[in-house]
Amino acid sequence: MNMLRRTRSHRHHEVTSLVIRQRAGVPYEVEQRVCSECRTVLAERALRRAAA
């Protein structure tokens, strides 16, 4: 008999960090919320333009 196993999904545990990303060649500080277990990016928000 072939039994299907269901993997139990986890709850995301958010960790907030500040990173620098480029948009159209301009550096920006970005607040990034990432799950500490699976490293999935949950949300990003541009804060301000970073010094070049």
C-alpha cells in the first residue's frame, strides 16, 4: 500500500535586517524580513537612498 506523507508546514519566524540593494543603478537601504528557518523573503521595504 502506497501511503502519501504530508510534510508539516512551519510557521515563519521573521527576522528583520537592513541590506543595501540597487534599483536602476541607485543604491537604497532596504528593510528585509526573512524567515529564520527556510530563508524565504517575506517582505521588503525601501527605506532611503544610501550614500554612494
